[in-house]
Amino acid sequence: MKVAAYVKTSLVDFPENIASVIFTQGCNMNCPYCHNKDLCTMKDMVDNQDIISHLAKRAGTIQGVVISGGEPTLQPRLKDNCRKIKSMGFKVKLDTNGTNPRIIKELIKEDLVDYIAMDVKAPPQKYRDLCGLDFRDVEESFNIIKSFKNHEFRTTFYPLLDASDIKDIVDMTGTKNYYLQQYRPISDDSPPSYESESVRDLCRDLKIKYRGI
């Protein structure tokens, strides 16, 4: 598995768990607000064995491992790595854009993942405008994950979206496992973000969870 970065300890990436975070290389979307674009072209990879060695030393302290990206389901050895991490006694959380439903289905069937977070980029009518793919490219994964016991859907509130778009997404996801994330500009040319208080107000109105920067 090609690993572009590794965070040894995180208190925020895996709900109710202290976790390490693996960032895999490469993505098949092109979201304008992505803060991990450099992972797609990074040449220096983190050695997988170094990660396993670190996890072995942290057993009892680290409870889970987040496999993020980039897009992890592009990695041909993803299942092997999940299997190894699970065998060490850690929980596994997958962050995904939902473009590989076959892999997601296999991970669930083989009990190789404990929590799945899927980015829902936009309502169906704006999906291509935001990430370059149509919603039908992720719809199967969306339905699989919606039926999985431990999951979340999340949307970054990029200025291409408005309140009515978020409502359309919530109509699909429901409110229980949905998070609206604050957008942060990545360059001087990026559009400004919505005011945090207005985003919080929208979350209160829709009865959804707010996730700040």
C-alpha cells in the first residue's frame, strides 16, 4: 500500500477512539478545496513496515487506525493491510469518496472495517461541478454505507453549495450520522468561506452536526 503520510496520534479522526492515521497516495477526484492534493504526487512513501512496528509499540494506547487519503480504495493491498491491522487488535476506520463499491462491500463482508466515513460532495445535480464525477458513480457505495452500522456522511461546505443544497443532501443521508464541515480556503485565490456562525445556524435549523476547522 502506498502511504504518503502517517500521523502517529489523533484524537479527532476516529470517533470515541485514539487513533493513528494513514494517508494513502492518489485520488480519482479533483475537489477544489482539498488540502491533501500533494499526496497525489508525493514521491517519498512511508514504509508500511515502519507503521506496523509503530503500531505494535502503541498497543494498549492506540485503539484504532484510520486509513484515509487520497482515496484508499485505489490501493491494491488495502484489504491485506486492514487484515494485518485488525489482527493486531486495532479497529479500522475507512475514509472514502465512495467510488469503489466493490471494495467497500468486500471490506464489510470480511469484517475488515469497523467504521466508514464517506464524503458526500454535493447533491446529485451538483456532483460533477464539484468533484468531476457524477453522483451515480458513488450511489452504490452510498447505499452500502448507509446500511452499515457504524458510519458517517460528511460534506465540506464549499461556496459552490448553498443552504438548499445541504438540505437536499440531508434528505438523502438523514440527520443522525451526518456532519457539515467548515470549508477553509487553501490559497489566496480560493473563494472565502461562509461565516462560522451562519454555518452553525444552518446546522441548528437542519438538526445536523457541525464540524469546524
